[in-house]
Amino acid sequence: MREHRAALALAERLQAPIIYGRRGKGVVPDEHPLVVGFSRSRRAVSLLEQADGVIAIGFRFTQIDMLNWTTRLPANLVQFDRDPRELGREYPITAGFAGAIAPA
């Protein structure tokens, strides 16, 4: 649960839109003003493709979530995941951090 609060606090501090994959639905309530929605939605794809950078926290860039990997992401992609094997697995990343996502 701390992970969810920490991710939301970061998004709020940056005033960054929140886009979630299938596994992230409900992490932040859909009513939150920063939530854009599912990564496959037109609005989310448009934002991702126009972004200067993306911070992906626990997001798995699966074939389903990324429209058969046709969604273009910016060159500045930072990925946080518990599993180091996921870092840069589907898209090249600028930086990656594996391990606990939430602050201790």
C-alpha cells in the first residue's frame, strides 16, 4: 500500500498524468484528477507519444498494454520494477531501478 501512496505523491508533486496498465487498474482511483486511464485508450496513447519523458513505476510494457508494441514512447524512459529482468525488456530505457519501489 505504501507503494501506491508514494507513486501518487510523486505524480501529484510533478502534476504528471497517471496512465495504468491492466495490472494497475485501481491503484489510484479513476476519479483522481491526474488519472488519464488505461494505456490503450486514445488519450493515453496520444499523451505517451507526445511526452518528453515517462516514469514507469511497476508498469509492465506488455504486448496487450502497448497495442502490440506499436505505442511509441519517448527516448527519456525511466523504469522502476521489483524484477530486474523487466528493466528495458520491451522498450529501451534511459535509466532503470530494480528492487523495492516504496520508500522504507
